[in-house]
Amino acid sequence: MIKKTSWRPLPDFLTIKESKIEGLGVFTTRDLPEGFDLGISHVFDERFPDGYIRLPLGGFINHHEIPNCTAYEANEDEKMGNIKHLRIKALEAVAKDTEITIKYIINRLEDPNWEFEYEVSQ
């Protein structure tokens, strides 16, 4: 028998929909104020190939050169205690039905000039 739980893959203020940027994206279901903490997107764990476990929030956020959110590293969570992770925070007020975006690079090149190579390739 399936037990009832309060866990949801995403908080109730976010949903996944078709994106104009790429495939699916994370969208707001209500207005979010500037500085709003959307939650944890990745948990660091060196046992995984990329060194992290990507949670549902981190799995569908698309890149944008002028993002409305940012990712930042944290070492503590209010509910889980000491845990190294990435969190998502609104850089500005984000209106209802807006796609959440972050400026990021998926793969860093092995060449030490990877930032230059990325800019040139865009």
C-alpha cells in the first residue's frame, strides 16, 4: 500500500512546462519577490561522476544570458543541517508564469582558457 506523504518534487510555487529556451523549464505559479530562496538544486556527493546529485529543481532550469535567478553554494540547510549544496535565489522579483533562468556553463573545457573558448563559440 502506498503511504501518503507531503514530499513533492518541486515546491508548490514552481512547476515544469514547455520552454521557449530548450525543452522543458521551471516556471513560477505565483509572484516571487527579489531575494526569494527557491531551494536546493544540487547536493554535493563525491561518489557521483560529476560530484553532485541533481534534484528536480536543478534538472530543468535553463540557461539565459540575462537570468532572473542565481545559484550559490551553501554548507547548511535549515531542515537538513550541515550539507554542502547549491541553492537557487531570485535576483529580481519574478512574476507568476515566468520561466526561472540561471546563467551557467554545463561543461568546462579541459583547456585553461575554457572561458575564452566558450565566449568565442557562442
